[in-house]
Amino acid sequence: MIPDILRVVKRNLNILIKLLPIFSFIPPLFILYSLYAWSFEQTLHGRTFLLFFVWLIALEIILSWEKLRENKLNKLRSMRTVLFVIAILIPTTYVIAANYCGLNSMIEDLATQLGVEEVGWPVVSVEYMVFAVFCGLIILLAYGISGLENFSISTFFAGTIGILFTMDNLYPWFPPLQIFVPATAKLAVNVLNLMGYTATSFTQGSITYLIVKGSQGVPVGFGIAWPCSGIESLVIYTVVMLLFLKKSDIRWIYKMIYFVFGAVVTYFINALRVVTLVLLGMQYGVYSPEFQRFHNYYGMLYSVTWIISYPLIIIGSRALWERIRNWKTGIKDSTNFSTRTKLSE
């Protein structure tokens, strides 16, 4: 029985190695979901993006399936293979150690010393950065340095989310990043005014405020921090798109057009997110479940869904255009052939 299983494993070893980057993160996600199911319904300092992270790994495996044919694990008993097996077990080991062996408590204690208000947030931030490192380690052991390029989007995505969340934990009103807020507030004001509201914005110190008068004429104020200005969305967009365009064979002029167009849409979507938050705050209050649900989950999901989908839209549109062009070329060639035939007669 066991020898038969070993023969099957050896015969399909290459396929198994290709899928192991996904399988290595499924157990820790199940553990985290069983402990913090609510956090997977929260994008802001939540674990929703871990699902995007695994989805990106799966997408990169599909897109690089042929390139992943060659791996560095030629012998089952080699030191590299042993390290690879250890590496795919590390994500699960980390989650168990963090939640059952006191590692998360140590992170929370450090966050308290640093003055972080929500001490549970840094735990999630560290998870993203650690998962990014583990993913890179698994790929490095399986395919070498060249293999990291095939999984660069997922790795950088998780790492970027972790870094941005960490910055938000430590510097929620970081002045150098707050300079981008007035432009977002002004765009949101213009949209609100077009909708019939009376809206203005002003900056006091390092904080930009957006003031809106509703139908009853009562002004409502909102302070906008740098994470809400679209910086997080644009940073995530830039990382994903630069890595995607780097791996594509699109002409550089089209790469620039795709990048600029996507950045404009990303920024505008974030402004619409601010507008929606303002409307929810006016109707239900900023401490209402409706406002908090959109602020912590659906709002940021708007931008990230677009960012993740945009490369697929580019691939699909170019494939469709290629088929249309080939179809037109086929019709033209067929017409020219018929014309030549008649002339020869």
C-alpha cells in the first residue's frame, strides 16, 4: 500500500510541488477563520485580504503553469527538499504559536508600549508580512531566485498590506502622507455638490475636514486620515500593476496608457468611497453598524476588487481584440483570394 502511494507521489511530484504554495496556506487560514471568523469580514485591519493573497497565488500558478515545470527539488531526501517541507509547514506552525503559545500577546504588549490604540491590529499586520516572507521562502526553495518573479504579485501584495496596516497603526495622522488628503476631499466635495448637497473642506493642522449640510441644513463634519485618501489603494495598485506589466509582453506605450487609466479609476473609486461614507454617516451616524460595516469592509473592498480585476480585464480585452483582428484579417484574406481568383479567370 505504502509503496504504491510513494510511486503515485513520485509520478505526480511536479504537479504536487506546483500546488503546495496554495496548500501551505489553507490550514492556517482555517485555523484563523475558526478563531476570528468576524475578521474575514473586515478589510481595514482585517483578514479579508488573506483570501485575496491565496487567490493571487492560485492565479499565478495558473498563468505560470508551463514555466513552473522545472523545480530545484530533484531528490526527495536532499537537504533542499527537507528545508522545503519545513517551509510549507511554517505558516501553520506560526499561526499555532501565535494563537496558542503567547506570541500574539507579546505583539500586543509591544503595541501597547508603542502607544497603539487598537492593540489587536498589529497582530493582523504582522500576519500579512510573515505570510509574505513565508511565501517567498517556499518559492525560493522550490524554484530558486528566478521563480520569485512568477509569484511576485502575491508576495508583494501581502507584504504591502502588512506594511500599510503597520504604518496606520503607528502613524494614523502621519503629516507627510496627509498632504494627499486635501485633493481627495476636494474631489469628494465636488461629487457631493453635484448630488445636491452643500459640502466644503478645509485643513487644520495636519487634519483635513469635510463638512456637509444635508436636507435639514444641519452640518456634519468628518475628519479624513491618510488611509482614506486613496494612498493605500494607489500603493496596492502600483505594486500589482507594475509587477503585472513587467511580466507581460505589452508594448511600453500601451503599458503607460493602461497604468495611468487604471490609476485614475482607482483614485476616483476611492473618492466615491469617501462620498458613500459621508452619506452613511449623515443618515445613520459614524458609530452605527451600517457606517462601520462599510468603513471596515465594503469601502476598501471596492478599490481592491477593481485592482485585482483590472489585470484580468486587460488580458481578456487584449485576447478579444486579437480574435477580432484575426477574424477581420481572415475575411480580408478571403476577399482578396476571391478577387484574385476572378481576375485569373
